[in-house]
Amino acid sequence: MDLQVIATGSAGNCYVLRAGGAHGQSLLLDAGLPIAQIIRAVKGWDRIVGCLITHEHQDHAKSAVEIARRGIWTYATKGTIEAINPANGPLKPAQLRSAKCLQSITIGDFTVIAFQTEHDAAEPCGWLIRYDPTDETVVYATDTYYLRHTFPGVHYWIVECNHTDTILQQQLENGDLDAALRTRLVKSHMSLRRLCDALEANDLTETRAIILVHLSDERSDEKAMVEAVKEVTGIDDVWAAEAGETYQLRLTPF
Ligand SMILES: [Zn+2]
Ligand SMILES: [Zn+2]
């Protein structure tokens, strides 16, 4: 598998999870950019069989309806769909499809399950994704200050690491961050500390790689985050996602 990062962070999130080599299928993870930009950036548009949306915020769902209108099965929770489409009336069949948390859905060669996340949105979710031909399993969790579930047998994690508590505290003391925004951040986005706790709560025996996403521009420290996650998990392949990069996800190191 590999993960193409088209955009990551509060200005837009869009990723392509590509499985099965040159002729395999792909999933779009979030669609938080203008549609033309997504189509231009995606390598292998005709291989995309589905799109998974985490919540209605524009940096994740800007083009969700446009993607669905192009015939790609696009899933979100009911609450997210209603929040995306308040003025559009009843959805047409070609538009967004509703996913219930903890119920599995088959999309081409993938089986996906939405799970509840903790964010200031209507019904946010993350996605547990399995590529059935190889059983490779991925967790995609972003815009959540906490993970209430643990996940057995995950090979690859695509998880938010938004800020560090140290930087937040420094900015608060320097007057660079007001108390209300700090409160919002710690109740909506994942800190390094909480991510480490969440990863430690899981059995990582099968884990091969961890990709940190949605880093804050002003309140993250990429190097320190990568090092801290490596240390806590014992996993060598930990990367901070950068727009335009593609990350190889392999079960074996060769
Ligand atoms: Zn976001
Ligand atoms: Zn959000």
C-alpha cells in the first residue's frame, strides 16, 4: 500500500490510500480541497472506489458532494451528511452515503468501519479500513482529542498529532494564545501526549508504520513529535505527513 498526501492540516486534508500495486484499488480519505485541485493531484483517479469523510468541516468535506456526484461512493455519518447539506434537501442516491458507527461496509476490495471520534462537529468519525486481499489494516483518525476505542491488529496508523502541550503552555504564557482558543484546541484536536497515550493503549505487535497528520502550523514540533512517537511505540517508520509526499506502507521491510 501507499499513502499519497495531497493536503494535511487546518487548510485542507485529502489523502489517497492506494492498495494492491499498480492495478489495485484506492480510497480517498477526506476531501477538504476544491474539487479541481483534488482531481489534478490524485495519481490514478480511475482506481478510486470510495471516499471516506470524517466530519463536515471545510478542511475535510469541502468537495465531498462533488466527489459523490462523480460516481464515487462517498461515505460519512448521518450527522455529518446533514451538516454538509443543510440547504440541499433530501439527498439523491448518487450523493453521500450514510455510515453507521461500528457497522462494516464493503467498498470494492475494502471493508471499512466508522468509529466515533471526539471533535466539535455534528457526528465526527474515524475509519478502520481493511484491504481484503492482503488483510492489511489501517486506522485513519483525525480531528479528535481522544480515541475511545482500541484497535487490534492495525498495520498502519494515519493519526492526528496537532500540537504539543509544552508549546501551548509557552504560547499562553507569552500571550500568543488566548485561553478560549486553548480550551477549544484541547477539546477538539489531538495533542502529542494524548496520541502517545492512545497508541500505548493498543497492542502494536502488527504495526509497521505511523503517519502523523493535521499538524498545527504554529503549535507543533515535527521532529520532537516523530521522536516521541518512535520512543513510545518502538516503531521506526514514523513520519510527519507533508503535502505532496507519498509514503510506502509495507508489511515486510523489503
Ligand atoms: Zn481539521
Ligand atoms: Zn475539524
